[in-house]
Amino acid sequence: MARLSARIALAALMIASLAGCSHANKHPDEQTSADPNFLAGCGPLDDQKLAAAINVTGLKQQSSPTICDWTAVNPGGGPVGLTYAWLRDDTLSREVRIADQFGYRIERLVVKHFGGMYWRDPKDPGSCAVTVADTGTVTWWVQNRDHAAQPDPCAAAMSLMNAVLSVDGV
């Protein structure tokens, strides 16, 4: 429960500290990669594409812009939480500082041509995130609510990130 509180505090900190976040409420089908707010709101993936990207069912959105949450059921029947955040003008170095502050382990990576990182909670093998940065940051968190390491939450977060980047034409 303390880690969930830390995630909520982290999301609140990110929202409060970034005045440049978009609150556009466009439907994902109306967005194109030429749109400067393409990643705004709950991102460019509709719920059907989101569920297909990580093979879950029962997907249900819990909240909306700027930090968006969904709950779903993984193939083994366990509940999974998904969180998406796009923070315009954010930097990867700032995200690294936040991860350090909250005790997450990070692993730097490159996704397509974007610098990024995995966030891993050392106390929860069922939780992982991927963040990539360009003119802001995009983050996908995946948490197996039963805290099980399988299905792999990092693979699911990366699958969601790749789906977003594919829609963006990358």
C-alpha cells in the first residue's frame, strides 16, 4: 500500500510541477502525429488497441488527463493496472531524479531513437514502467496487482510504448 501511495504522490508531483501539460480532450482517432498535442490526454491508442498491445481483457479506464489509469485482466486472470502519462517539456534527467527520490531502480535504454529508461520497484516484481523522452516524456506503468512477476510488466510496458511510437509514425 505504501508503494501505491508513493506512485500516487509521484503522479501528483509530476502534475503539479509541470504547468505545460496539455489537457486536450480530442478523441484518439482524431489525432495525428502532426498534431502538437498528439500525445496529450490519454494518448493516441484507443482502448481496443491498448488491450490488444498487451493481450488483456476487461479494460476499463479509471481516470483521464493528465495521468490516465486503466484496470484490466491479464490472460492468467489476475488484475493489472495501466498508467499513461505525457508530460510536455519534461526531461529524462528529471525523471531519473524522481526515480532516485522514490527508490526505484532504473535501467537506461533507447527505444527506436528516443532515450529512455525502465523504472523498477525493488519491492514489487509485478510493477514496471518505461519512459522515453524527446520534447517531453511519455511513460507507461504496468502493475500486476497480485505483485507477481509474470506476466512480465516490463515487457507489457514496452509493448505499450512501442504501440504509441508506431502510431506516431516512428
